[in-house]
Amino acid sequence: MTPLVLLLLDACRWDYIDPETTPFLWKQAETGRHYRRVIPSPGFCERTEMLTGMSPAESGFFTAIGHNPEQSPYSGLKPLLSVLHGLEKLSTSALWRKVLRRILRQSMRRKGHGFGPYYIPLRLLDKFCLTEDYYDHRDPRAFAVPSLLSLVAEDGFRTHYDSFTALGMFNTKSDEERLDLAVKAAVCPTTKLFLVYHSAPDAFGHELGPDHAGMKTALARVDDQIRRFHEDFLARRPDARFMIVGDHGMSQVHERVDAGAEVVRIANELGLRVGKDFFFFLDSTMLRVWFETPDARSKLAPAIFESHVLASRGRVLTSQLAESLHVPVADRTYGDLIWWADRGVLVWPDFFHSPDAHISGMHGYDPSHADSHGTCIAFGPGISARQVETLELRGVFEVARELLIDE
Ligand SMILES: [Zn+2]
């Protein structure tokens, strides 16, 4: 049994790999199999694509949070959320907001719910729920089709999952701790698949922006960390194979758009009320709107199409466009209308970040642009040198599956 380590190097853009900055990964890419560009689907459910081989249209998982009042852990908490909303309005301080939301997140965790409030308006929280992370990925209910985890289990082997990531995972660890944990787990002879997550390229990419000189320093550190991890892992499992996957790229933010304020402004002009006639969700690259009344649908939808602020910085995801991009079409989970920002345009504020956060890089833009592309390097026993120009992110599933089967 040949073990496979699948290391998800979050937001490792394809052009980050070079001989000076990342000598270890560069060498593995030269001597192993290198899929130079990994092309993700639009949205934020990359782990589902990798683990199941399905597009968002096939899996039904598109953005991280969807409209699902039946499954929302906040349903039935309306009175409490109203009180907290009142408290939140007492001060405009970002710290006050942060503290209040942390308390709410911790009390939800104590009840076993991983879906934190982020910066979602408190009175709307009961409308939403996690999508791909609603179930733990080890749970048989997580996916409707076989996943890498279920295939490994079917063969009677185990998957090391504690070094991986999920929204709402309770025991958050540092990158170093996740790598150490995987090395410790390497000695277990029945574990065949090791899922490991490394956040640094994503974290630094968001903070600094991909063009910042500090990225090289951060990437060099990551490269060295992976080199040591590889060495330590091989000391315990000399036959292991590795797949390093950058699941998507990162674009420099060059403009911010307050899409929430714009939709509220349009609605006010039309005499429509948020929370009553319609509601919306702000991802970093999307404005998603749900119409609750026929009036909202007939008036607000065309006005959003016509908004100069939005039309000059993005486009509405029509059914035709959604179909061509393999994302869900007319699925109420994700919105009755979705406006999608152009590359480098950041929806700000959004429902994920504190308004005082500093964001210079973002992903989730048009995947046809090179900025959006990740990379994939497979190396180890039996993997010969081969350069492949592109691989769709969902193709990672098939590559991993073959490496798991092929002894
Ligand atoms: Zn990110």
C-alpha cells in the first residue's frame, strides 16, 4: 500500500513556483509530474471539486454560505439575534463588533455548530447555512457521490483528516501544527491518504496582495517548511507519494465597491425594504440577492442590471453564463440574482471580514484569467517527470485516485 499525501497549498498561484523563491517545489515540479496551471471553477467550494471531481453545477456546492433557513443553526434564535443586533448598534467601534460576534461564535460552538456569524447582519443569520461544510467531509452524508475519503475507506484504509481544514472546524491549528500532526500520523500503517492544509499563500496573498515583494519571503519560508515536512514524513513512510495542490490563484485588488450600499440605495428609491421585500449576501466578489415579493423581483432585478456602479465593475451571472461556467443555474440556495465582480474589484464591506481588515489580494474572479490559476505537483515513487500545461481543479480527484490505486 502506497500512501498519498495531498497537501492543499491554499491559493498557491501557478507563477509562485520558481527556482529562486521555492527551490524545493521547483525541483519536484521538474523531476515529477507538474500540472503547471490548475483552473478552478468560480465560487468558493474548491475542496469539494478536489475531493469528488465534481463541478459546482454537479455537486450543488458553489459559494461557502447559502440560503437555507431549514438547516440554519440560527433558526429559532430570532429573539436573541434581535437583542444582539440592538447591542451591536450601541457602538460603532470595530472592536465592540468583533467581541460581540466572537461571543456568539463561541456559544454556537458550545452547542456543536460550526457556522459562525462572521460579519453577516445578525437579523439575517437565520436565513443562511454552510454549504459544502454543512457536514464534516468524513461523514457519509457530505457528498452524494464517492469522494477520495470514501474510496479509501471502501478499500479498508484510513484517511488522516485532522491536518486538513473546513469552515467551522473546531480545533483550529497553525500550519506548523498541522504539518507536525501529519508527520506523527505517518506511522499508522493503515492510513493511506493524508489530507494536509497549508494556509500561508492564501493568508499572505490576501493581506499583502500577490504583487507585494513580501510574498517572496513568505513563499520561501513555506517552501522550506514543506521541504522539512517531506523529509520528516519520508523518514516514517519512505514509500509515500506527494501531491501539492494550489487550488486557485490570487488577484491584486485595485478597486473597492460598496455593493451592499448600492443595492440598498436602489431599493430605497423603489420603496423596497431589505429583510422584507428582499435580502442579500455579500461575498468578497459577489452580491447575491433574494427576492421575497413579486414587486421586488419585477423592479429590483432590472434596476440592478442597470446600475452604473455595478455594471461598470462586474456583471450579472445570467443562466447562460452560469451554465457555461458549470455553476448552479437558478438555484435559490445561492440567490435569485448574482452580480459578480470583475477581476481586482473587491466587494467592500462584505459579510466575511471586519470592516477594519486590510485586504490587498482576492480570489473568486473569472477563472479564465491566469491570475486565477493554481498549480499541482505530484512526486514520489513511480511518478516520472512530465509537464502538463493545464488541469481543471476537479481533475485533481482523478489524479489522486489513480495514485491511490496504482501500487
Ligand atoms: Zn482566500
